[in-house]
Amino acid sequence: MRQFFSTFAAIFFLASIHAELPPSAYERMQDEAPEFLNLDILRVDVAPETEPDRQNIHITARIVSVNRTSSNLQVGGVLNILYTLTSRPPGFVGPGHVSIPSEGDKTVAYLKNMAKPDEFEPAAGAMTFRNF
């Protein structure tokens, strides 16, 4: 019986190692994102950074519809989404990666403006390109 409980506890612990943020955290990030858009992904560039475990992502997208904007974005406008992905070791505990949409995808996007008017970054972590 003791072995059963030890095994059960070990399995439970291992299953929780890949913990994500709770859904409420992603919902809050989506609610607070300054830009909530529907996009048509025109181009996706993935390039290695100087560090071997990092990739720079550059997405060019056309705005299909505007659900919320603080940057006065307009339907038909083109914007750039820039972010960096870092490889994580096995067993990493923490928030999930921002996904990389494919060229031709039509997707929602929760974004925030960067320094330049046409450059944006993810505002909702792993749920940047997905709705709940």
C-alpha cells in the first residue's frame, strides 16, 4: 500500500512539472491587451539569434478586423509582430511559448505596440494567437 501511494505521488509530481499559467492569467492578459485584432498572416520569418537557444520571430500581417485598438489601427493596414523564443530544458515549469502562426493563417492576435508605430509584440503569452 505504501508503494502504491509513493508511486501515485511521484506520478502526480511529474505530471505537474510541465505546469502552465492558470487560464485566468491568460484571460486577464487578453482583456488588458491594447490591441485585439483579426489578422491574415502574410509572412513568417524565423531566424537564429546570437545565442544558440534563441530564435527571432518576425511576422508580417494584414488587419482583417479590429476588435479593440489603442493605436488607431485600421482594417487593411499591415503590421509587424516581433518576438524572441527561447528553448527551454526538459521539465521547465512556467508559461508556455507564444505560438508561431503559418503564412496564410487567419488568426486573432492580442498585441501591444513597441517603439515604432507599425511594430507590435505579443501581449497574452501562449494565448496571443488564440481565444479561449
